[in-house]
Amino acid sequence: MIDPRQISESEWEQTPLRVKHLMQGLMERLSRVEAALEQLQQNYEQLHLENQQLRTESQQLRSENEQLREQLNQTSQNSSQPPSQDPPGKVTLKPKEKSKRHRGGQPGHQGCQRKLYPPEQCQSIQDHFPGHCCECGKRLRGVDLQPQRVQIVELPPLEPVVSEHRFHALECDGCGTWTRAFEPEIVNGKGYGERLSALVGLLSGEYRQSHPMVVRLLSEVFGIEISVGSVNQLRCEVSEAIATPVAVAKAYVQAAPTVGSDETSFRQGNGDGGNPKGKQGWLWVLVTPWVCYFAVALSRAQSVAIELLGATFSGNLITDRYGGYNWLEVSQRQVCWAHLKRDFTKISERPGVSAEIGEALLESQRQLFEFWHRVRDGTLSRAEFIAVVAPIRQRVQAVLSETAKLDIGAKEKTPLAKTVRTCRKLLKVESALWLFVTTVGVEPTNNAAERALRPAVLWRKSSYGAQSEAGSLFVCRMLTVVTTLRLQQRNVLDYLTQACQAKRQGKSPPSLLPSNCMIANSHTTVA
């Protein structure tokens, strides 16, 4: 068909009039068709663009939906969320098999009887003799050298021991000047004894009592009237008295061969200007078998970990996978398997390939700990343990490596993409998963540090943290002292009393470090 627009002027003049009219009509229709086609093309491009946008939004919504579902399914079994925040009925514990044993002591159990005080500690001893024979009623004779001893323990009425100092003023015979006796340690002192100061510190520290509660307890139990301000002053005195032993404990931990570390949030106010920017506080803990050290810092950065452990730390460190410890050599680290188990559980709960990967890793974890429990029980030697762990490690490494090779987008947020990224991160510290296998004294989990942090978490929940830097210092120093002394089975009140007494007398405070006999006995027990 000839396009009328391609006819030359000479040909157009020779074209009959009737044909010209037809061709003009065709040209008008062709123009309308072209306009319609152009409009359709524009509509198509607009619809195609809208379709692409809807596809993108749909993909984003799917990704957000999967993320929200994963967040809703978070429990203490697949995340670091504490068990107290688990929704009702969300976590189903495996039912335990009903024990065939009866309640109470079992055959062969030695039992535990109440300890009797020696006779010299008894304020009164009363002897009771039978009057007549229980069978025939006749008189009795003889002496019982081993009578049955029954002791009744009672608290005496608690009254404060008050010592009054009277400073007299006398007149001079020569000039008539009056001179009063003066002892600065007494006149300018706290007005309360060392043991009372230690008790206030203990009540405010380990037992987490508020200032008003300490005031009421001292009044009702001991009959001691004290103000809230005085409670705070005595707390500060206790904090200063134990500052040096706590610093020595930090140096001891830094030189320890194996340390467990963990951290949790801890609010610190700006009551004394120590936190003007309102930064989030963090409570750090370093745990060894005999000494624990706590510190509050306004950061969770790597620099804090370096300062606490020391830049030259050469021991082994048990932690989770937090990146703040990545400055250490991987050969010095043991990554907590309790955290790994939660990561593997989270992977196994994702759809598709992730579920298979997670189940494979969980199965390896179960086999590993079956053998580890036998090492703890003494039914499997260390050499045998190293041998049986080798194939388990190969399987775990194979699963992580194969998963890490999967191709994912840089910004992809699918469940599989999350699984791949987790496996890639684990591969970077893979050797830190197995330090406990070959190194005696290294545990596979960081439970010791988490247990040490538990009292601090309860303190934080009841007091909402500290109101000042001085309050944070009191918290970390008291936690260091109490936790360390409990590990060594030493009396906390006696220690705090001795520390306060040493401070007032200008002497060296008692040490928090374990004695040589404690360490020797522990080695004997382990052997």
C-alpha cells in the first residue's frame, strides 16, 4: 500500500480529485491511529513502571513480613532474649520422664543434720533426768556420758553499742583562756563504727536495699536511727575502702590464664555530672575461678574491652560473638556454644534450605556435648575426646563453608540470605569454636560470666541503674567484692568491716586475692 505522505508534488498534481479525497481521508485515519498507538505505548510504559514498583513493594513487604515473623518467634531458645520475656506458651519444654524414685532421701544418702554448737558457746546448759523406769516405774541409777543434745537457737534483743566521748573544756590559771580537748578522728568522724558502715554497704550492695529501706531496717532490727543522707555517706566510705583491693583484683584477672567476659546494659544518670550527654551505660564482667571483676563504662566499644583486659592480654577468653573482642587473636578465644545453639535453632526455624542447614548444625552440637559431658564425668579421656571431635568439626566446617558459598545480594534480606551471612561470620572465627577441646580449663560456654551478671541484672531491674558515676563505682566495686568472696567462701561482712577499719586507721586494706592454700586445695580436688 502506498503511503500518501511519500507521493511527490508532481505526482500529487496528476492524481485525480476523487483519489486525492480518498488519500486525504486515509491520512487523517492514519494520524489518528498513530496517535492512539502512541497513547497506548505511553499507557503501557506507565503500567509497566507501576507494575515494577508494585513488585518491588511486594518484595519489600514479604521481606518485612518474614522479619516480623522471625521477631515474633524470638524466644530464649533462639536468641539472647531472657526466659522472663518469653510469651506464655511460646516455649514448650521437653517433658521429663517420670522418675521411679520416691520423694526425699534415697537409699545410701548420708543426709544433712543441723549442726550443733560446741558447749562453750552455749549461754546455758540444762540437764534433764528421767524420774522412774518407763517399764516398771522403779528408781533409776547410773550416769549417761552421751546424753541426747537438743539446742534451741534464739536471737538476743539487738541493741546498738554506743560509745560516748566527752571533750571537756578547762580554764587556764594564767590567762583565763578556755581550752577544750580535741580528737579530729572522733570529732570529724562519721559518727558510726566500721561494722555499721560495712553492714550499710552490704545491705545496699549484695541485698539491693534502697536507702529508705536500710533506714527502716536499722531502726526496727537494731534500734539505730540514721538518716538517708548518712546511708549515702557510709556507702561512699565503703566504696573508697575497697577501691584498692578491687584495682588489684583487676590486675589479677588480666594476668589469669582463662577469663570469661560478658556485658549488659546498665543505666547511669548524671547526678554528679559524670554523664552529661546521657550515654547508655554498660556493666562489664571478667570472671576467673577465684576472682571476678566488674566495671561500668559509658560505652560498649572495643576500646573498653582492651582497657579492661589489658592491651597485652595473653590468656584465653570465653565470650559470645560480639565484635568488641575481635582485636584478640582467634587462637585465644572460645566462642560460647550456648549462643551458637541459639543461632542454629534460629536458622532451623527458617523456611526452605535454612531449616536443613540449622538441623545439621544442631545435630553436630548435640553429639559434641554428649561427648563433653562424658569428659566432665570422667568416663572419656581428653585424648579420646579430641579424636571423636575431629569428624564433628569437619562436618560443621563443611556445612558452614557450603552455605557461605551461596550467592546472595548485598542488600538481600531473605531468610536464606540471613543464614548465609551468619555462616560467613562463623567461618571467620571457626577455630574459636574448638579451643575447649584441646585446652584444659576452658569451658565451651560462657555460663560463668552470665551467672555472675545475674545479680547485677536484678539490681538494675530493682533500682533502674545508678544515678551518678559514684553510684556506678559503688555497684561495680561491691559486685566485685561480693562475687569474689563468695567464690572463695569468705565472710563478706567481716571483710568490709576490716576494709573500713583499715581505711580509718590509714593501713593497707585486706586483699581480695585467693590464698595459696585455696589454690592448692582446688588443684588437689581436681586431681
